[in-house]
Amino acid sequence: MDEKAVKPTVPHEMGMYLNGKWYHLMAKPDSFETDPIGILDVSILQKNILKPIFNIVDQRTDKRIDFVGGIRGMAALESHLNSGEMKVAFSLFPVNMEQLFAIADTNNVMPPKSTWFEPKLRDGLLTHLIYE
């Protein structure tokens, strides 16, 4: 248990904020798959905590789960709970580029809420058609 926010520094390390206190969690090696998606911290959280304990099957549609992105930081996680809006928060180690490429190379899709890019690109920069 920690008084300070637990900001993970290595893969498979997670923080859990519950009842005003931070807890340091570490995934056991046999608690996750070794494929490109199963090895992601967001997948480990889903498989070992969100689904079996909270019965959250689909993070995209379940109204009981929210996402706090990168730059909003640990204080935003704490404020969601301290306001009574949410009951528990988890901090995860970010996905690295090698993991992102490994999933893309296997023609898979990243799990929901697993990526956060800064700065955000304007939509027009990505959808502008280029003709030869």
C-alpha cells in the first residue's frame, strides 16, 4: 500500500487506487498469455480483474468503466474516485511501439483503451486524399 500514486515503471506492474489508498500490483508470469495481445497490461487487467471480479466483458460498451488518458495523469484518476463518481482505478504501464508493431504485423487490432498518443493529430491530417 502506498500513499503516493503508483505510476508503473515496467511492464506488468500496475497501480490500484481504492478507498483513498494506492496499491502496487505485479502480474505473475503464469497469469497472462504470451501472444502479442495477451502480453499487454490492458489484456492482463481484463483477464484477471475486470472480467472475473467486476464482470466487465466489453470495455467499449460497459458503462461502469471509463478511461483517463496519458496527459491527464494520476491526479485525474484520483479525482474520479474521490468525487464518488467511480470506485476503483488502475494505472498501467504504457504500450510501447514494439508491442504496437507486433500486433499490427499479425493483422490484429489493439484492445480497447490500450493506446494514447500525444500530441493528437488533427483529423484532416489523416484523412486528406492524395492523388498521383
